[in-house]
Amino acid sequence: MSFQSVYECWLELHLKKSSGENRRRLEQGHGHAEKLFLEKVWYPAFHQLEGLIPEFEIADFRDGTRFLDFAYLKSGLRLAIEIDGFRTHSSETTRWQFSDSLMRQNHLVLDGWKILRFSYDDLKEKPRMCKQLLQQFMGRSLIGNKQDTSADAFLQLEVLRYASQLQHPIRPTDVIDLLKIKKREAQKLLHRMVLNQALLPAGNGTQRIRCYKVNQEQLHTLLFTSL
């Protein structure tokens, strides 16, 4: 299914759930920069939009409400994603607006949110860098969530996609570079993938497994498993 088809279904679903200011913002405010983020960064990184909520309404620290460009609420993670366009450049904001923006972000952190901010320029000119940053963030955030099977499935799927693109069997060092996690955590993740037959041992080692290959019989099923 193409990105455009997935995007239209996803947006229509959230429009049906929304009302009032939230619906107005989706109809009028979900513009070019937000769609660019989805098309060039999020969708290429994860191949689905499940769990991502546009124009998410939250209580404001001034006893009002505010809207996040995107919120990701899944696997115990609360991630706020903000897209900063040309109109949000510091040269076009007052000192009061700048201070207020920082304080709002501080309160999000106090409320347990993780925050990622992307500029329109980076989305347009450096989408691969943005995608890699997002994948690394998700890996580091979910690796400690061992009690959540969907979090572990997410990590395994990212490793499997990455391993499928490599010209050599995947090694713990590859997983460390991909997810920015510790060596011990990478080894445990690879071991779990061998146990569920997503990966198979590769190489000639008999005492210690140093690299792994994708189990092609499982590849199609695993790549299209919904997380």
C-alpha cells in the first residue's frame, strides 16, 4: 500500500474521532510540514502510522489547552513531536513568546513526556538523518520496557529490517550502532530473535555466536506484523 493511501486512511480515522478545535486544526492546520514529516521520516522509518496521533490536545500549564503536532502513545512511551516551520524561527517571535515556549516544554517534561523537535529545513534537506535519529530514539526508549511485548517486537522488527539491508551477517556492533544501546542489551535482543527464529546463527563459530543472518522463511511474516 502506498504512503498516500495509508496517510488518507489514517487522517480520515482521526477526523472521525475529533471534534471542535481539534477537528478544525486537523482540517486546516495539518499542513505541508506535518505531512512531509510523515512521508519522509516516520513512514520510511516504521512503515505504518499506528500509534501516532495528530494535533493531540493536552492540558496547558496555564490551565488552558494546547495541541502537539504529533503524539505517540504506545508501549508505555509518551512522545511529543513538534515540527518547527519558518514561522517559528526565533527572529519572528517576541522574547515573551520564546520564554513561554520553553516553559511549556519544561512542563511537558515534568508531566512525563519525551520531546523531539524537527525543523522544516531538516525534514526537507536531511530526511535520512531525521529518520535515523527517530529510530535511535525509539530503540533507546523502548529497550528498558522489558515487560511490554509490543516494545520488544518493535525493536526486533527494526533490527530485522536493518539486517535485511546489510551486505554481511548482522553483528552486535551493528545493533549497538542502530539503536544506540549497550552491548549486553544488543546481545540479549539478538538472542531472543534467535529463539523465535527471526534470525539464524551465521559463520563458523561453535562456542560463541558472533553474527546472525535473517531467516528468510520468517522474513515476510515478520516484516508485515502490525506492532
